[in-house]
Amino acid sequence: MSDTKSTTPRAPDAPHPLRWTALGLLGLAQLMLILDITVVAIALPDMGAELGLGRAALTWVVSGYALTFGSLMLLGGRAADLFGPKQVVLAGLAVFTAASLAAGFATGAPLLLAARVAQGAGAALLSPAALSVVVRLFDGDERNRALGIWSALGGGGAALGVLLGGLITAGPGWAWVFFVNVPVGLAVLVALARILPRLPRAATGSLDIPGAVLVASATGTLIYALIRAGDHGWFDPVTVALVVAAAAGYAAFALWQRRATAPLMDLRLLTRRPVVAGTFVIAVTTALMVGAFFLGSFYLQNLQGHGALLTGVLFLPVALLTMVAAAAAGRVIGRLGARLLAALSLTVAAAGFLVPVLWSGTAAMVAGVSVAAAGLGGLFVVASATALASVAPHEAGVASGIVSTFHEFGASAGAAAVSSAAATSIATRAGTQSATGFDDAFVVAAGLAAVSAVIVWWLIPAKQP
């Protein structure tokens, strides 16, 4: 492959010959980022016992990663447009891998929390830049299939993380939930450096640092408010104050973008109907998926008395159906259209969430969440395909960053919402719970899916650009 081929924009009839290999490697890198949330969550009890970490420190082991990841993705997407997505992908993967090594060697809270923040920063560079590469390497129906594979890995990663977290923690120990990223990350880094085409820069100018600080601060504040709402309630004064502060931060960001000579993003992107529809779908989908994982995990361990390892095994059908549904959606979205596929998928998800309400027990819960996951898996494809359908190459990185940011919003809101709805069942000790709180939360999830099915029928354009 000559340098000309790797640096010149490809013609529609001459796709990059190694695009599917590149997709597989990028998907594997993205899978590491998604797995890192749930794999670490399963290892927290052992981690806390060995390092002497309290509840607050353990909470920040998870939240520090999520906050940094979510708040910096818009910056990562813009960097991909300015400096080239290949360079940003490699930089993000290198930072994430090095931080994983440091986290595994941590002997106390300071190094562990600093490493988790660094992991989040690397992930924020890698994720939107990788999605930008996918969007630019594929066209038409091939792009839909590629997004199906991408979504299958991301959608099933959370459930697979439960299984892997149980296996690793019960086997070599908690440190290996971080160490396992190192050989995988290095292998993917070397392979991507060799085969990933050096796509041309999609934008010119400098990085808007003040804008990046404003939007990262506002996003981090809002995600923290959503996380906090799960413990303290939605109308807690501090939670409300954080939401107000986040809104003020976004207002300041919008004003700065109108004045900046090289703004971080074109705010008109957020007025495009496909972008708005795609971000709505990804937020709702992630909220429902994380809610299902959260509820299912507590239901199986606290109400049914299963261990972490068996819980992970029981979540395997959820992961597999999510992946299968996402891959299938990538193949049929061109024929059915995004609007019909989204409405059908949300209807299936709503029906799945009602199963544990109508029937009790482990089998009913696993069956219901698996059906819901089959619906949600297709929605990951709808969200990406819809939001990115109308963006130009120079906007691909920022648009990918917007989609990825709303992914984190949905995850935080979903966990907060279901933990509040199921609080009466989650707060009590194992073996003493009533299923009432779980039933309430599953009904909330079913209602959200049903209402969203109506909204997407109106919001998603009938025909994609």
C-alpha cells in the first residue's frame, strides 16, 4: 500500500482494502473501554479489602473513569478533526494502556484514582476518534453493517464485563482487570499503527482550549449530578445546584463558541434533526441498557442470592442477544429505515422489561432482560447511523464526540433513575428484600421505552440524507 493511497481520500468505488481489519481492531479497542466499567465494578469488593479503600474511594474508582471519559469526548472528537483520527486513536490507546498498567500496580487510593482518571482521558481521545475513522472508511450499506458490528461490541460489552470480572477476580485477582488491558492494548496499538490509513485532517485551525474547559466542566458536573441523584434523590439541594451549575456552564460554552475565532464545534450541528434524533436514541438506549444491567445484577445477587460469578454467567444471553441484534440491525436498517427499526426495537424492549414484573424468579428475569437487550442492541446502530448520516467529513470527529457524550449521559441517568425507583429493594440486605422496588423500576423502564417509541417515530426523519 503506497503512501499516496494511505493519505489520499478514497473514492467511493475504491474503498480501503484493509477497512474490515481496521474495524475489527478499532472495535476491540472500543470493547476494552466499555468492559473497563463493569469488569472493574465486579472487582471492587476485593479491591477495597486489599487496599483498605472506603465506600467513597470505591465509588470514585468507577465514577472518576466515567466522569473523565464523558466530559472529554467532545475534545477528543475535535482533536481527531484537527490532527487526524489515526494520530488521536493511537495517542488515546497509548494513554489508556499505560494508565491500566499503573492502576494494576496501585497500592493505595491516590495512584489508583489518578490512573482511573488517566484511563478516562485516554478513552475520551480514543472512542470518538475511532468512530470517526469508521464513518470515514465506510459508505452506504457497508457503513450500516460496520456500525452494526461496532454497536454489537459496545452494546454487549457491559454484560460481558460482568462475566469477565467474576472470572478474573475469582482467578488471578483484581489487579488483572487492569493488567489484561496491557498486552491487548499494545498488540492493537502496533497493528493499528501499521494498517490504519493516515486519513487527512478534516479541519484546520487550533484547539479551542477555553471552550474545551467550559464544556468538559459542564459535562462533568452534569454527569456527577446524575450519579449523585441515585444516592441522594433527584430533588436533593446539592443535586439541583449541580444541574443548575451545569446549565450555566453550557450557556457560557455557547456564548464562547459564538466569539471564538476557532470554536470547538459548530453549534448548528445541534439544530440538525438527524443529529438531535440520534443523540436522543443513544441516550435513551444507554439509559435502558445500563438500567437493565443494574437491576438484573442486584435482582440476581440480592434477591435471588446468586454469587458474582453465576450472575455473570446468567448475563451471557443478554450480551449475546445484544450483539446479534446490533449486527442484524446493521444489515436491515437500509431496507426498513431508521424510524421503523427504532420504533420496533423500543417496543420489543418495553415488552421485555414487563416480563420480570408479570413473572418472578431467575428464569423470568434473565428471559425478560434478554428480550429487552435484543431490542436495545438494534438501537445502538440506529443512533449512530442517524446522527452521523448528515455530517460532512470535517464534522465527523465532533459529531462522534457528541454521540459518545450522550452515551455517557444516558448511562449515568439510567443508573440514577433505576437506583431511585428500586431503592426500597436495593437498600436492604440480601435474602430480606421484597421484589416491589424491582417491579417499580422495571415498570419505569418499560414506560420509558414505550414513550420513546412514539417520540422516535416523530423525531427520526422518514428518509435519511
